[in-house]
Amino acid sequence: MEVEIDKQAYYQNYMDELGGIIYSKENIKPGYIVQIRGRHCQVIKANIKTIDIKSISTGMVLRYDYAEIQSIIKAEEVKPKQETEQHPYKTEEILVACRPADNSIYKAYQIIKTTDKTIQIQQIEVVEGKPMFGQFKTNSKPERKKPIVRSYTNQWTVYDSNDWQLTKYIANEVEKRCC
């Protein structure tokens, strides 16, 4: 046990001698632009020991330790959309879940009611790959869902009871929206 304490003290003294800024959750906030491994990245989430970042050049979302931050480029905190604006969903819109393999519509839901924080959806029939407005499935019941903002895309989304992501159905653009 004493050996481990000595090792800890040795490493702490060595780090103090090296100097530099120690980054942590207190001085790194979501929205900051930081430099990691020579690249500029936007901080999405500050965890206890790590940060989730989105590379500005590639758009990839990665996780790094605070020790890998070289510098802060821009210190401007960004509040999540969920705290600053209301969800974009309206009554009578159709939300669809698409299969990833062939991009076909798996399930469709119609928005029955909306409030400031939630929406109420009910499953509708899908005939030949198209949702049928107002034709509710016989055993379906209304479900209350809370729209959320996905942290790494900063876009609003809703998930059904089986964790399928639901996207807005636009008749001519389904192929583009369901991938």
C-alpha cells in the first residue's frame, strides 16, 4: 500500500514540475472549441474524466481524456436546444421508423396532441410502404413521448417504445430522410 502511495506522490510531483493547465469539467463547457491532436473540435459534453467532442473538419464524434486537450481556441458556451427552444412537432404530422437495410418504412405514427414539452402519438397503418393518415392500427394505444435533442447532431428526435428513431414523413423525400 505504501508503495502505491509513493508512486502516486511521485507522479503528482512530476506532473507539477511539468506545469501546464489542468483541464476539467469546471473549465471546459459544451460549445467550447478546443485543440486536440492538432485538430479543432467542438465540445459536445463534458464528463467527469473525459469529454465528447465533434471534429469540425470531419464531423466525427469522439471521446478523449481532458489531458489530451492542447488549448482552448474559443471559450463560448452553447446552451442545448432543449433548454432554449420548443420542439418542432405539430399535431397531425406523421413520424416514421425506417429499416436501415432497404430504407423502407417499418412503422408509422401520427401525432395526436402536442404540449410544450411532450407529444402524443398513435401507430397508424402502413400500406405498400406509405403511411395511411388517420387509419390507426386496431390494437394501438396513444403513447406520450418527450422529444429530445441528440447531443452529437444537435437535432430534435423522438423514439418509439422499441427505441426506433422516428423522423418526420414528407411524401416525396422519404428516401432521403430515412437512412
